[in-house]
Amino acid sequence: MSARDVIYTGPHVTVRRAAEADNAALCEVVRRVHLRSQLDVTQERDPDFFALPRMHLGEHAVYLGENAEGFVGGCGSVMVRPGWVDGEVRTVGYLSDLRAVPGFKGARALPAAYHRALELARDEQGAELFYTVIFDDNAVARRALVGRGGDKRRAGQPVYRPMTPFHMTSVQYALPMRAPRGEVRRAKDGDRDQLVAFLSAQAKRRVMGDVMGPELFQRRLDAWPDFSLESFFIALDGGGRIVGATAPWNTHRFKRTRVLGYYGPMLRMKRAFNLGAKVLRYPPLPEPGECLDFAFLSHLEVKDDDPAVLRDLLRATYRALAQDRLHFISAMIPRGSTLEAAFKGFVVNRTAMTVYSVALPESPFAARDFTTLHPGFEMALS
């Protein structure tokens, strides 16, 4: 470790850039932090913590916090890439992996250390605008990061502003599914140019949307495991034009969600759901200690936010993936979007989260309101 790697030093913690040699310690931090409400889960990132940051396909930096004894008790990542802001391409950043092991004395310093991490992203990559996602029921994170208030200890911390409240909307495998009303099929070689053009046009309207083109599209096909052109489902109008697309992607190779327990209403729902699974032969919810098996609906784009198009995409992907015996498929659906209507008639579980814009207090973006129904956030990479 060089002096340049250290970005923050406090009474109980040193925050520094992580290296490949820190992989096991980082995986352990993520594993030990539970996300608990009515469902107690933890995330697993072994065997390679750095796989997910690399899949953003831009420059990234992973930071860890350790005490004087060398115990790693916290971490955070910053991934930067080109993104659309005010009709122009700028360098934007995604803040992820912010974790602190319960009882870690340096935990209070981790949000403050992010100020220096964002300064480095600004100075080294030119990023001045960032975004992140926080579970709505994660009161600790919201107090530490968002609730700046008049607390002098938080002076100088990055400014967090709500950008897009949304639901991780999970369609559970429980019922037989009708066929789509419109034409939906898997993409093939002849669809590639039109698909990339459609994704590019849709991304350009998003706040911090990807600068999608043939090169980025191919890089994702090359870098993302178990992912190909044929992963995409496309919805077509009567003229053969693409009006909707999504690519279901199971990230279990590098990121898993393990269930540790069910509580309250969730426990009662799980018992009833699994009883039905015995009769109707759909996949039961996992027992404590087992992992959820699901696919993200990545690259989800629908022209004019037409719920009928999304409903057809949901039906097609649900039917096609039924043989995989997944627990559910999940989509990022902004609250208040017309797309919410597409889920009528499905067995759905919703988890409330919010995308926040983030900027250094001295940045011209710190006072901006980026509220939108179309954020440039790919949930599969979160």
C-alpha cells in the first residue's frame, strides 16, 4: 500500500483504494451486512468482488475502510462512464457497494470519506455528477447520507437529492401465463442494428443514460457472462419496428442474494405461497440459507412507456424462462410511471427504493433537481 492509495485517515479507520489482494476481505464485508426488514437477506460476491465493477465497462475504484489492526469493516465503489446530461455527453459516476460491518468503529467515517472519493473521480476522470440507490427502509443509510440537516459533522459531505423513487418489481412464478397479444420474439442477427439504434435513442432521453452504440453493445456481449444477442426479447409493431426490448439476465455467477429469514407478513406469505407451490408445481420460495434464483430484466426500454408493450414483454419472458424454474423476474419500475399498469394480473412483490443524484457541495450540480421517471440506472449492475 502506498501513501497515494490512502484517501482518508480518522481516529478509528483508514480508507484506501482496494487491490485484488483485498478480494476475500471485501467479499466478507458484503456477506456480513444484512438487509433486513420482513425479509432478511445478504448479498454474496465471491469468488470475485471486482467482477461487478468491471462489468460497468468504465473506470472504477473500490475503497475499503480498515482499523489499526488491519480488520476490513467497510467498503464502497465508484464507477464512471459517459452519460447523457442536458443533451450532452458528460462523465458521470455510480456510487455502489457502500457497506459497514455492524459494530465497526470506523463506520461513521465512511460517508465522509466519500467526499474525497468523489473529488478523485472529478479530478482524475472529470465526473461531477453521480447517482446511487438506497432502499427506502434503510433508515440508517438515509440518515447518514441523505439527512445532512444542520449536523456540523456532515459539513462538506456530498449532496444527495431524490431523483427517481421506484419499485424493484418482481413477477413471481406462480400461474400459467398467456401468450403476448402483439409480436414478441428473441432477437437475431438481422435485428442487431435496429436494436442498438432503439436502445441508443431510449438511453439518450434518460438522465445520465448510457451512451449506447455498437461498440458498447458488443462490449457487453463480450464481458457479461451468460449474455448474448439472443438474450434480448424485442416487441415489434405492425410495421416491424422495435417498440420494446429487454434482456433477462441471471447474475448468480458473480452476485447472489441469500435468504437468512422471513418475518411477520412475509413469513405468512411464504408459507401460503409454498403451500400453493406443492399443488400447482411452481418453484417454492427458498428456505433460510438458500439463495433466490431470479433474472433481472436488463436493458428494459419501452417506447412512450406503453404498458401494453411492457405487458407483452413480461408475458414473453415469463413463458420463455419458465423452464429455468426461477423464483421471479425483476424490473426497475419508477413509481408513478404508466408502466406500473403493465403488471395487473401478475403475482408481484414490490421493494421500494430510490435513485438519488449525488454531487459535491461545491459542484454546479449540487443545487440541481434531477427528478425524472427515466434515470440512467441499470438495476442488473447494482
